[in-house]
Amino acid sequence: MENADIAKIFEDIADLLEIKNENPFRVRSYRNAALIISGLPESLRSIVERNEQELKNIPKVGKSIHEKIVEIIKTGKCKFHDELFKELPPGLLDLLEVSGIGPKKVQLLYDKLGIESVEELEKAAKEGRLRELPHMGEKTEEKILKAIQELKSHKGRFRISLAISYAEPLIEYLKKIPGVTEVEPAGSLRRWKDTIGDVDILVTCKKGASVMDKFVKYPEVKDVLSKGETKSTVILKCNLQVDVRALEGKSFGAALQYFTGSKAHNIAIRDRAKKMGLKVSEYGVFDEKTDKRLAGKTEEDVYKAVGLPFIPPELRENLGEIEAAEKGKLPKLIEIQDIKGDLHMHTTESDGGHTIEEMAAYAMQKGYEYIAITEHSKALGITHGLDEARVLKQIDRIDEINRRLKNFRILKGIEVDIKADGSLDLDADVLKQLDLVVAAVHSKFNMTAEEMTERIESAMSTGLVHIIAHPTARIIAVREPYPVDMPKLMQAAKKYGIIMELNSYPERLDLSDTYLRLAKDMGVMAAISTDSHNRQHMDFIRFGIHTARRGWLEKKDVLNTRPLKEVLRILKKEAQH
DNA sequence: GCCGTTTTCGGCCCGACTGTTTTCAGTCG
């Protein structure tokens, strides 16, 4: 039972209790717990195995949920959860997936028509049986059928890079509407989450501008789900949902704050405001008694009104940022201009698309001081990985190029394969001649967490490795991370002076935000690299930077914010282990 | 069910849109 499974159990309990019309705050407790658990860097299993009492440190986990976590880990089951499923059929949870269907309607459909599944709902809607129910009519039936179609074609969450590629042209389109003054993406896009459920866009405009009329006529719109004066929702042809909110300029800051979320962050902010006798909405911050408007024009004003400094969007997950802001202890987050070089890339020598010189030229154009060329090693035959002889040849070649370069340095590196037994794919005496050894797992992902942890630890302990690349090998929405005990791996990284990579490829973003924060907390340094396979890939660095910010990383936590000399010094020292 | 710089009891974010209603419930974010 991993954290995700346990979180799912609590999500199910919340849904079922809601359908049963239980106390909504009790429902929220289970939901809050699920949210926190799915974001924990350490597995609950290892926490319970070490010391059950440590569960008390997890916010939103009280006595009842504590007991259930222990029960689930020890028995693999949750009695309460099983009992709820005895009362209600499991298909009811699927009904909640249909947009426009909530717990009340599920309850009604089940009680009055005995509907237990999406198929039965679809049948009933087609037969016109739903209109017999209170508050339901012909239009509701149509809407439900449409929503079921939508669900069937649903692609799930979008990778952030993909969502941006659809959002940017729409933003340009909105900017051209007469009367529009500002257009800003908000929501998870502005927080730079690695995946995006839907795109939120905030528009400020003069009164009477026909923003919504124009928005729903955007050529890429497939379906209009709702259209009002200040809020409209559409589905694009690519199945991405987009919400647009239009407000006057004086509410811009409050609206941006509100629509950026996260929901959990906003609830905490509003809770805090309430205790101060204030009310926060998307229109501004108001005195609860006099209704006097205290802030709203800028986000800074909104935070100031509730006694806080500005909190960067990437931190707004209610994972301690409000407490840190209160104490003046927010991190000074890393910025893209802090990056001085890129330490993971490939060239035509293995599976890249540009030569060493072309990669270097592009990096210089970006203002970098250095790059590292890190080809694959021979075990990855499919990428034309380098054997010892070719590595030695490339070392000479790079030395030769470096002699011609001024104020720029190409580091001689490798992305050496970590084989199944934990050994490295190239001879030690060759690896020792390189400036930088990046090591990575590319095969046999189906090990147990214990085996995989041991495998990587063993590579770390050779004294030859500087950086572990894409440490979980996840491909977002395609391949799950391999099982590995990350806290233990971080401990080993600390022990051997190993740097952990944040791979900026938008499909990877590995380490994830949660693990980056764990690294920081454990004092392990990160390297933000692009793993470029052609020169434009170096621009992926922005995805890495924002993910690093989500992991609370500062300039000092990242190797490649350092000037060349210092990087070389650190690499040399690390290699002495 | 969780939580505590008013509290161990009594709170728990706030507003828009829709479809069905003659004044509002349900859903969503």
C-alpha cells in the first residue's frame, strides 16, 4: 500500500460520505487528509514502520485518520471503507466523474431510479426518464449525455508544456479583443504544476466589453459549457477545458490571487482573514463588519491586507508557505537568470541532433559560462552509446575545441548507465578522466523498491559518480516512477556527496517538486539540467526552474548557478569520496 | 473529522452559473 493507494481510500470515503449526505466538514477532513498524503515525500509505510507516533506531525491527520492509516498498513484493508461499499455500490463513484453530477444527484439517481453506473445513467437519460426527478428536466438530460460523451473522450490531465502550447495562442486572441486591458493565465498553469487539469485565464476589461461573446467564438472552441457575464467555460477541440473570468481592473490583484489558487492555499488564506475580521473574495479584501474595501488592485496588496508578504505562485499549495511567510522565512526562490550552465546534454555522437560546437554556440548565445557533454554509454546500444575508446576520443576532441573558446568551457562528461547489479557501464580509469560523471538507470525498472534503492546506492558508493540523472525515470502520464526509497536515497546522496538532477524535460520533471523539497530539507544539492537532444531543448530550462521553485529551491541549493571555477571545485571534491 | 494568539467546543471560504424553480438547490472552481 503506497501513499497514492491510501489517499485514494480516503478520497473514496469522502465521496461516499458525501453521497450519504454526511456532515460536509467530516467529508472535507477526509479530502484534506488525502491531499496531504498524496503530496508526502516519504511513504506512510516507512513512517509507521519506524515510529507510528510520527504520524502526529502530519497536518490534517488526527486521531481517526491516524488509526485508519495504521490499520491500512498493517492489514492492507480499511474496515470503514469496506462497510461503506457494502451500503453503496462502487459504480456510484464513477457517476461523480460525470461533469454536472455531484453527490446530491448521485443520491437521487440511486434512490429513485436505482442507477448505479455511468452506462445506466446514459440509458436513463436517452429514455427521458431523468425528467421525472425533481430539479431535472429535458435540458439536464441533454447536458448529462454530453458530459458522458466528454468523459469517454477524456484525456486526463495535460502536461504543462502541452497546456501552454494551447493556452498561448488563446491568450493572444483574447488580448486583441477591444476593451481588454490585461490577460493573465492563472490556476495551476501559473503555479507551474507538472500537469494541468484545466486552463484558467483572467481578463480585465472596460465595462461593456464583449469579452465573453468573443471568447466562446474562438475558432478552437468545441463546446461551450457555460457562459455568463464574468465567467465562462469552454472545451477546446484538443479536449482541454478553459475557464475565463472577466473583471474590472480594480479587482485584478484579488482575482489573480483567487484564480491562481491552489484551492487549499486560498481556503487557508480566507480562514486566516476571517480570524482577522476580514473577508477575502475575488473582488477584494473587505472589512467583515463595515464591508469597506481594503485591497484588491494588486496581489501584493491582498497579501499585505492579511498581514503577509507576497507569496510566489509556485509555493501556493498550503504546504507550509503561509507559516513561512508569517515568520518572514519564505525562501528566496531561484530564477532563470541564476543559471550559469547546463550539465546534461547529448550530441550527434550518441542520439542528439546537433554537434558539440553547435550545442556550445547555442549555450553561449544563452549567456552560459559552461556546458557538459554527457553522451549515453555503450549499454544503451539503441542510442549509439559510447564505449571506452570513443569516450577517450571525445575527451581529446573537446580539449581541442576548448582551446579555441574564450570565456566558455565545455566539460567532458558522460551519462553512464547504472546496470541492474549497480555497477557502472564504463571502466573506472576512463570515468576518472572525465570532469563530470552523470549516472542513470535506463533498464530493468521492475525491481522492488529495496532492490532499486540498493542498485543506485551501490553506484553512488563507487566514488566515481557526481550526479544521478532523472532519479525516478518517470515519464509524465506515460510511465510511473520506478519504486525507490527516496529518503534513503537522499541519505546516501548526502553521505557520498552526490548531486541529484532535476531533469527539465517537460515529460520528465524528475526530481518532482515534492522530492526536490525533500532534497533541500536533507541538505542534498540539485543540478537543474535539460538533457538536451538538440540545441533548442536547452530552453526547457524554464520548466526545470519553475519546478525547482515549486520545490522551494534557492540559488544556493543548485550546482549550476555557480560560476565555472566553483563547479569544478565542487566536482573535484565530490569525486574524492 | 480536524483544529486552537478569542477556543478542548464550535466553528469550518466564497461567489458564479445553470436549470429548475416562482425563490433556490446543486455543482463547480
